Amino acid sequence: MTSLKGLLIALGLVVVIALGIVAALGLLTSDKGREVRHIAVGERTVTVSHFKTFTQESTADGVKIEVDGHVVEATPEEITIDDVEQSIDPSQDVEITVDESGQITAKAVAAAPPPADAMSPEESGAAPPE
């Protein structure tokens, strides 16, 4: 009976240690409350990531975003950050990142192509059905 008791105690210790390791890994790999937001503006998607504070307000022609003390205005035609126009093609998606020091950067990201089943045969390059 004592060997069964010792085995159960050892098994309990293994479970407690495993749960402790999983919990510690979860705390170490967390992004400290930072989030990512995807906002559709016309045909493009504006992705804002690694921010601490975020507010979003709809405007007549797009969206106004306040992120970590910076003002981003996005319309289907242009993106401005703190009243400085960004040279990003209107057909491209935009990724806006805020670093630890509060510096904000915007870069163009190629828009994902639509799924093949959503395209006509001419657009997808497939031969039309006969």
C-alpha cells in the first residue's frame, strides 16, 4: 500500500511541475497586452499592430485612427500619418507598426489574391468549360 501511495504522490508532483512549466511559458511568450487590428478601407486592408492604445473613428471618406499618440487617417486613395501623406499605392494593403519607443512605420503589403473559385475562368487562367 505504501508503494501505491508513493506512486500517486510522484504522479501528482509530475502533474504540478508540468502545469507550472506550461503556465511559465505562457507568461514568458505573451505580447504584454499588445493587439493587432485589421480595418477594411475601400478595397484595401489597413493592419495596425504592436500598439498600446487604440481608438478608431469613422469619417465621411474613410477612417481616423489614433494609435499611441499618432493620428492615422486612411481613405481608399491615401494614408496619412500625423498629417504626412504616405506614398503607398491605393491598390496595396497597408501594415502600420508601432515599436517600443513609440515610432510608427507604414509599409505596403501586396493584397491577397481572391480565392480561385471566386474568379472567372478568364481571370484564373483556366480553360473555360466546354
